[in-house]
Amino acid sequence: MDLDNKDQESTSLFDFLSRKAYAPPSWASLLNPIPSHIFSLGHLPTPIHKWNLPNLPANTEVYLKRDDLSGMQMSGNKVRKLEFLMADAVAQGADCIITIGGIQSNHCRATAVAAKYLNLDCYLILRTSKVVVDKDPGLTGNLLVERLVGANVQLISKEEYAQIGSVNLTNDLKEKLVKEGRKPYVIPVGGSNSLGTWGYIEAIREIEQQVQATTGRIKFDDIVVACGSGATIAGLALGSWLGTLKAKVHAFAVCDDPDYFYNFVQDLIDGLKAGVDSHDIVNIQNAKGLGYAINTSEELKFVKQIATATGVVLDPVYRKYQGHHDYGSMKIASKGPFFIQTK
């Protein structure tokens, strides 16, 4: 039965959590492999708005892509990757999901929620201090959400994590579950593999459409984003390079070092047979600071100053403060990128 326009409009209200066939942007059609399906898990498109930062250089405007508004339990850059990864898990007949990360990993929280939405069990391996492993922290931060949705949580010390490695840890758990008759699907740290990269290739198409809607009023010269696992910057950089945006991507590494991420991003884009060099499409700088979720008083003061001046609250976990005009490594909620337009 044909639907009239009103009926078509009403059915779109039920797109959330639906599984859809995926067609890539035309400029990404030569990448391989191309995902066949996607799950609608995020509230997209997320808005872009001008960010009235104080003390900007002359003739410079900064805009925010508010990917922290892509949902609540699944906000930020995690949900875009999970839309592709969870569709693949379901297509492969998985009955449970395995992933790994830090004890307050937003990716792990989002994966636990997405799995429950799709009636899959979730197993999380969470890295923390030995003190916390020996004395379970209970319902704190993201652990509260993960345990509320029934995720199976395994805590592991940072030392053991470094010795064994994330791949071996998840593979060991996978083998154990397979022996128990389960059908697990493993998602790597941060959802960062070549399939997860499609989340931000697709995001570039979304940004292109938003820019086109300004009828030429806005053209971004640069995209700036924090980098914690790699697929977000790989997707942004590859999409901007292949598509019409042509903005230079600047990534600020919050862990490891730039050489590690150049190599990792290269592996991701090679996995899509993109035929480009990571050094040509993204500029990666070190922004580790004192370390993950370790803040100086100057950094926390800077977070407060920005919130007071603009109403935007920064996440201190991935922050490195270098000076009064340093906006490069700021992380908006869950690593939503921001854009710079020079006039």
C-alpha cells in the first residue's frame, strides 16, 4: 500500500533503532569494503553553532559540531561508530558483544546500552588501578549505567592490561564464551577499526549537507578534534579529503604519540583500500599532558573560564592546557569536533 506524504513522515518517527540498508556518499563509493547496513542509534544530524570564544585572532570564527548531543547514554563519537559495528554484529548472528577500555570509558558505556537496545548481552573488560580491582568501586560514573543495563563487568589492572594487551584480552574472553556455546562479537578499544571509521566518513556527509544549507556563507578551513583511539580522525580526515569539504583535519593525541596514530590511521584507511597516506590528510599533535583524567589546576580553571564565557562545558578527561589561546586539544563532551573558518 502506498503511503501519502503524511504517512511517510510519521513512519520516519520510528527510525530510531531500525536497521537500514546503507549507501555511501558518492565520493566514498570506491572504498572497499562498504558496509551493507546501519542501525539508527544516534539522534542525527547533530547541530553546528558558532562558538563565541574570547580573544580569537582577527578574522577567525570557530564553530562547534555538537556530537555530545547525539544521545544521552550513547552520546558523542561512540554512537556513530556503533551504528555500523552493531549492524555487523547482528548480521553475523552474534548474541553478545565484547569490548574493552578504561574504567570510565564512554565507549564501553555506549556499547553496553546499544547492546541492550538490540537484546544482546554485553561483556566489558575495564582497565583501572590495582587498588580498584581489589576493591570494586561499585556504582560510580559510567559503571552505574553499565551495571544498570546488566553488562558483565571484568576489572583488570593497568599493569596486566599493558602486559597482555587489549587484543589478547578480548580474544581470550571470546574463546571462553565460544566454548560456552555463545556467539560473541568483539569491538576493539573505542570502536576503532576500519568498519568503525565509516561512522565519521558518514559524519562528513552530514557536515557537507549542513554547510550547503548555508548557501556559501560558511566554509570551514580546519577541523580540530581530540584523538583517543583513531577511527574518528581517520573517518573525518578521509571524508574531508575525498568529499567536497576539503578542510584540514588537526588531531590532538590524548594518549600514545603522533607516530603511533599516524601508523594506526594508515592501517584503518588501508583497510578501506583508500590509497592515501595518513600524513597527507591529517595533522596529529601530542596533547597527553599529565595523563588520562589527570588535571592541573590551570586546566580546570581554563574549563571554568570557557564555561563562564560561552556556556559550553568541556570534558577535563582529555584536556591539555598550553596557554591562554590554546583551544586545540579541548574536548567537547565526547570528542565532538570543532571547525575554524578564516575570513
